[in-house]
Amino acid sequence: MPRQSGGTVMQQPCLPCTGRGFNSCTVCGGAGATFLSKSRLGFNGRLEFYQERVPCTICFGTGRVTCLSCRGVGWVLAKKAPPGSP
């Protein structure tokens, strides 16, 4: 049987992730990949610059990072103020 809290704790949506359970990756901006600038010697002997798209190493290509506040659940438990308190 689940424990009863006695009405002192209530469930609220997580504010940092707005109840989604995840945030957009700050490294790739939610795209899931980043660009590496590289250079190579071309056929004509000139240096060529190009960008290579690689999966993000922080979010593993998903563009999402699990919220640390709610651990991916989307809600948190908060103490309810007793009636009549400011």
C-alpha cells in the first residue's frame, strides 16, 4: 500500500523543464549535431576549408538532455503551506 503524506506534500510541474522532463542541449542547440571546421590540400595544391557534421557528444545526437531537477519525470514534490500562513 502506498504511503500517505498527510496532505503536506503536493505534486507540481518542474519549472526548469516546464514539465517535459528534458531540456534542449546547450552544446548543439537541440540540433543533435555540431560542425567541425577542417582543412585539406586540394587537387590544385590549394588549401580547402570545409565543415564536417558530427553527432553531439553531450546529448548523443538526440538534441535533448534529461532535466536534472526532476530527473526526467516532469514534476517535483513541494511542501504545501499550512492554511492561513502567508
